[in-house]
Amino acid sequence: MPLKIAVLVSGGGSNLQSIIDKIEAGVLDAEIRLVVSNKAGAFGLSRAEKHGIARQAILHTDYESREAFDLAMVEAIRAAGADTVIMAGFMRIITRGFLDAFPGRVINIHPALLPSFPGVHGQGDAADYGVRISGCTVHFVDEKMDHGPIIIQAAVPAYPDEGGDGLGPRILELEHRIFPQAIQWLAEGRLTIKGRQVLLADCGKPVAMLDAVALVNPPLEEGF
């Protein structure tokens, strides 16, 4: 049975598109039951409409508290028949009530090598700091921002004076590969959380190189 997912977006939804593309290619064994955005004009909602996917804007500004907003999302996601939540550029911190509704079934992608540079400006913060290696991280979500156990990371070189605008697109290319891969591992039931560690069953060799300029661990599998 395909993994029944809801995807949360706040903006353009390019990671949503990468998930849709992998599903339509028959590589990712998942079904998007609902796309939710906290912004009515998010382009991610238009992407969902183009592919005939159910979509809903639930505006956080309509609710008096984070808890009330999250409860509204939980109700919509459950009504759609989804049991797993994918945060694809969703710019809100999730509350404990939301996490309890989908225990161990909420994952997020962040455009930096966590635990370094959490927050909404990961690429720019890394570039401003002068790092020589940057990248992206897929992780399980907990109540702290960009904090939960790490599933997969990808790293790329960062060059002096390129800034976040130069670094960001190269990171984004890898986001579009490692995020669907992580979702597929979840669909296959191959991920186990032990404390801060996420164990991947039947993992291949420990490191994979992509085009000689990117490092991914655990390695990507066929189709990703």
C-alpha cells in the first residue's frame, strides 16, 4: 500500500513538485492525499491543482493560538485519509498536539547541515559565516526548530563570496533528491529511531558521491 501523505507548504513548493514527480515516475511509493498551506496565495497550492491533488489553505492568522491552528490542520489531514506529514517549506513550528497526532510520522527538510544554521535563512546564514561545506538535511520533526533526529544529509562545497543566492540553488538540487528518498524509506518501513540516531535497514555503502561535487549519506538508491 502506498504511503498516504499530506504535504505542508508555505511558498513555491519546489520540494512538493519533486515528490509529485517521483510519484508519477513510479519511483516513490506514496499517495498525496492533501496539500495544505498556511498562505492562500502559495504557489504550492497551484502545483497541487495542476496535478489534480486535493489542496486546502488553512490560514494561521485565522486562529487565536498555535494549538488551535495545528488542530485545524490535524482535522483536515485526518479527513483526507493521510497518516504521514511531509513539511516541504512549511514556515511554522509544529506544536506537541500536532506531533502526537502523527507520532514518528512527520518529517522536514532544511537547507543546511544541521545542527548548524537552523531557521528560515539556512543557506544565507551558512554563506555569511564563511563555511566551506554546506548542504541540506531531512529529519524527523520534534517541538524544537530544525532539531529532530536526522534521516539523510547531502553536502556541497561553498565558495567564498558567492552568498546565499549562489549557494542556495545547488543545495536545492540536492533537496529534490534526498527528500523523496527519505519518504521512500519511510514508506518501506526501513527507518527506526533510537535516541538521536535514525537507523536505515538494508543500507548500502556508507557514502555516495554525486557528480564528484556532492556527498550524500546514507547513499541514494536507484531512481533518486
